[in-house]
Amino acid sequence: MISQEKDSGNAATPDVPVSKSRAQPVTLREVAEAAGVSTATVSLVINKKKNARIAEQTRQRVKDAIRQLGYRPNAMAKTLVSGTSRFIGLVADGVATTPFAGQIIHGAQDEAWKHGYALLIANTEGNRDLETDAIAMMLEYKVRGILYSTWFHRPTAVPETLREADFVLVNCFSPEPGAARAVVPDEEQGGRSATEILLRGGHRRIAFINATTPAPARDGRLQGYKDALQAAGIPFDPELVLEAYPDQEGGYGATEELLKRNVAAVYCYNDRMAMGLYDGLRENGLSIPDDMAVVGFDNQEVIAAHLRPPLSTVSLPHYELGAAGVRMLLGLDEASTDAAVKIMCPAVERASVAVHSPA
Amino acid sequence: MISQEKDSGNAATPDVPVSKSRAQPVTLREVAEAAGVSTATVSLVINKKKNARIAEQTRQRVKDAIRQLGYRPNAMAKTLVSGTSRFIGLVADGVATTPFAGQIIHGAQDEAWKHGYALLIANTEGNRDLETDAIAMMLEYKVRGILYSTWFHRPTAVPETLREADFVLVNCFSPEPGAARAVVPDEEQGGRSATEILLRGGHRRIAFINATTPAPARDGRLQGYKDALQAAGIPFDPELVLEAYPDQEGGYGATEELLKRNVAAVYCYNDRMAMGLYDGLRENGLSIPDDMAVVGFDNQEVIAAHLRPPLSTVSLPHYELGAAGVRMLLGLDEASTDAAVKIMCPAVERASVAVHSPA
DNA sequence: TCGTGATGATCAAGCGTTTTAGCAATGTTT
DNA sequence: AAACATTGCTAAAACGCTTGATCATCACGA
């Protein structure tokens, strides 16, 4: 025998301004009782249903009760009914490794929030098992969809379980085309833009220090360089393309070779190389941009904006990648049919390339 | 009249290897039906209840059905029953601004995961309204607790609504002591460690370029510097403390003043200043560490590890802050009674200070 | 033959919402 | 005054799961 405990009205201590953490949170039913209406009515008021007919007076009574009791809807219960949550999952392989992942998160979070979704994140640091668990967790929480992101642009295998949800690859793509929606940076356009900064600086003989490490960026940025030269009517000279490991050491180490090429303009695969190159050039008594104009890639704020002189570079649009990923997931952007959607890498001009004063 | 649709057994298409996204996810009941048992039994099997008595045979049948159907428990339903979710909320004021916030997220996420919790993050970028909404959302999702973090160490007002949940301040603290649990970096110890690196290098006359901007870091790092000197029996000389804006420009700009002090060792408020100082010293034809030993603070990887020479510095333990915050929230660490718990800032020695060969 | 104890599984209530169908008043037409 | 609309609100089922109470067997002594 269960007694329904229905001492309606006059509760014991009704008008204490509830605010500190209670053991049992206030429920819809309590609000309903306080307002002297049914839970259905309260629900209708809360959700501002269009075709719900509620007297203005009642509506007020309910609102007062809600405020009075400090009621918070239980999102879990809501979700249970509706079947799908207001979550978007984001699995990242390297939040720790770079500031980049942070930007993806940030972009995704902003965009998700804009559409009433919250971000559920999981950092896998590349660990496959963790990844599987993370995805499982997200599936169990009935996320609206999953963003699968990598900290650097690369091809990736799509984990089996990911397919149980709606998903979008961010900053990575599936090798088999058409296998997955994806959004990636437009490396070629970026390479073109980087080169164009130097072209606009009046340079015709431009070296490119590429990375030794295979990656879409390596191919794309080179292609962009070639395209920009061609568009400017400058023949491509393989002699002017060097290669080095894409970090400070690599850039520093490439200095000597670069100087042999007798150029006054160089485009580096990334900002870190440019940073190393700065040191190398300085040691050779050369000044930037007068003796050598330098352009980087990635726009790593901490580096690029604060080198002396500040480095002209091209931005990797991580924030945009995150945001675009969310939009694509929610079907707000033009869905990609076969290939990944490419996001523009905008040029950021600073002082490492002198402005051209046409002779 | 609702007909219960109970065509038990022989469903239409039972043995299709389910895997691709279905409209309606598999439920407990479906598993139960497939295994020919009650939902209670399935639940017991899934949760491996200790004192549940289930025949091994039945257990297997259930497990098979689960695998067969590709069943995923609905975490929302689970949570509804249990009353509290396996979420920990993290509100951050600046994921975008620095790589630091990323580290806090990472540490929190790892530690949370370790205890079976998932991280629900919200980036407020300092916006109070967003913050309120974010906290509300977390409360509605019945998070276990909330980590409230800032991207740089500072005092902060505790938002009213935050008190509705269990919470811990991370990298910030309430001005009124005892008002909130908090975990922050140990700036004093950090300052001591930084200074000690130089002391170990054999230096006795050590300059400190402090920040002009008021902050716990400014006071703490100075105090640590004083403490280290005192411990080494070196009188504190106010002449040796300079001040500059804590960025590259500031460090660069401080070069001249520094050189007037006739010192061969300097400890900078942060790595960015050290980076600027590197440039200034170089322009004066001075070499590091021979003419000037330099120590930074923060250990911003991209900068410190890759300057030439690599910069000795002290780490801001953001990862640990996130992890410790979670532990404190879950009551696994010694709770702070009155003051914030301080996390150690470990020294990171690189080549910007020469090793001391005692004469 | 009747308790008594295990053992293996089910019943059914309940978690906090949403939502559809419907009831009881009123008001409005004829 | 009968018929119909409109308004304001509620009952109750449903969402997918957990869990304490209960039940049916079967085995074992006495």
C-alpha cells in the first residue's frame, strides 16, 4: 500500500528563499503543487507552447512558484522523453599537444551553443581504446552527433563505432572518398596566399622551405606555391624548394642552404621553421625584411605575432573548422557530396615582408 | 484503447547484423525479448550486480542478445533513476586566448575520465551572461559538480548560481577566504625555484624583471625571488628589480635598463618577456648563457623549448590544476579548509643558464 | 509430509519530464 | 434552448532504466 502523500496546498515551510544546495532538487511536481496546478500546466508554461491555452493569471502563478522554489528543469528527464539530447560530442586526439585543438574546441563550442547545444568533449591523446570508450560514452548520452577531430590535418581511419552516430571529421578526412563528411583547411589556397604575400612585396625569386614529413599540408602548400608562381608568370624552379624537419631546428638548419640559393624571399612551411630561420639569418648578420623577406604558415600567435619583426603568415582556421564542423553536423551548411569541404586560410600580413614600392 | 503490441518472439527480421545508424536505438526491452527474459534480468546482467543470482546460461544468452542487437544503454534513463549524472562541468573563461586553458581541460578530462566521469565544457570568454547560461545548463544536466576556471591566476567573484552545485575554483580564488574551495599554482615556490636555478648556476647578483600588471603572480613571484635570495644569504637589492609589461615588447624594452645594472643573471616574470629579452641581448652582441643567464616563467612550450638557446623556466602546472580540481571536487584530495590549495610549479632547466663549475 | 533455504528470475513502482486526448466550464450562434 | 466553439486545465501514458519485494522451484533435512 503506497500512500500518495497528497497534502495539497499549505506546505510546511513554503516561503524560505531557497538558494543553497538542497539535497533533493525541486521537481516539476513540487512547482505544480505550489502553484496549485497540474504538472502538465507547468510544463506548458515552461515551454511556452504556442497553442497551449493558459490563463495569464495561472501563467503568472506558475512563474512565481518557479522563481520561488528555484526550480531547475531536469534535462535528463527531458531528453528521455524526446529521445535525443542537446549534446554534441567532440573527440580530439590532442588537446594537450598544441594550442590548435583548443581553437577547434572553441569554435565548435561557440557554434554549438548558438544552436542550443552543449559540447561534450573527450581527449584521446591518440589512444584507440580511450577513443572507443569516449565514443561509446557519447552514444550512450545520445548525442546529436560527433565531431571527430585531429590536431593536425591528416587522413584518418574512421572508427567503426563512430558510424553509429551522425558524425563529421574535422581537420582530417577519410582516405576513401565519400566515406564521411569532413571539413579541412584549404592548404593549396593557403600556400598560394603565402606566396602572394611575397609576390606583392615585389619578389620574383622566392624560395620555399617545405617539410620533410609527408602530410596533406606538405603537398598542398607546395602546390599552392607553384600555382601562385604560375599565375604570376614565374617559372617554377625546383632548386628553390628546400626541405627540412618542420620545427625551429629545421628552420635554423636550413639557413645555410637557403643562402646559397641567393634569394631575398622565403616562404616557410610553418611558423616554427620561420622562427628558427630568424635565428639563422641573424647569425649571418642579415636583417628581416630588408635582406630577406620571410613568410610562415599556421599563424601560431605566440610565435608569429611576437617575433622581431612580427611574422607575416597564413592562418590555419581552427576556430572556423570547429564551427563549420558543427554547422555541417546540424545540416546548416551545404553538405559535402564526395570530397571534404575546404576552409580558407587567411593571410596575416605583418612586418617580415616589406611593402613594395614599385620602382 | 492502447494495444500493447506484444508479438513476443519471432520478430520480422531478427538476425540482420545491425550496425548502421538505426532510427530507433535498441532498448533494454528489446534485448530482454530477444533473450527471452525480463528487463530486470538484463539490467542485472549489464550492471554485474554482486548479489544478483543469475544462471550462467542465462547470463550468456543475455550477453549474446546484447552483442547481436548492438545494444547501447541509454545513459539519460540511467541518470534519471540514479538522480545524478556522471558529468563534471568545466567553465573556462578563455579557451581561445591561450594554450593554458587547453591544459586545464586536458588535466580535468583525464582525471574525470579516470573516475568514470565525462567533461561537459563551456567557454564563456569572460562573458557573464554566457557564464550564467552555461552554469544553468550544467545544473540542468545534474552534473556531479562544476570546475570554474580562469586562464590566468587571479581572484574572482563566485557567480551566485555556481553555489547551487558542488564546485571548485581552478586557477582562481575567492577574495573572501573560506568562501570556496580552490586550487591555484604556487607562485612563491615557483619564484623561489626560478631564482634557485640561477643560484645553482653560481650567480649571486640576480636581476628580476617583474610585471607591471597587478596579479597574484606578480606578488608571489617577487616574494619567491626574495625568499630564495635570503635563503642563500644574499641581501635583497631593490635596484635589481625592474618592471615591464609582461610580453615580448616589455622584455625587449627592458634590455637597456637591465644592462645598466651590471648583472650576468636575470629572472623574467614570464617566458614571453624572456623571448623579447633574447632579442635585446642579441642586438647588444651579448650571448646567452655566457654573458647573461636567463630564466623565464610559465614554460610555454612553443616558446621556451625552442628559443636559441632553449630557455630554463618554471612550469605553470595547468594540467595538474585541472586534475587536482577534479579530485578535490570528488573529495579524493584533502579538502582545503580556509585557503586555496597550492600546486607546485616545477623548474625546467634548459640551456639558458650555464652549469656552474665551482672554482 | 512439512518446513526451511537456496537459487533464479519476474513484478511493478518510480525517476522527472512531455504530450495527446479529453473534460468541464463558459460563450456564441442559431 | 439546443448545438457548437472556445477556453482553461488535467489525466495518464510514455520515455528507458533500476531495484526492492515477491514468487516459483527445487533440494534437503527432520
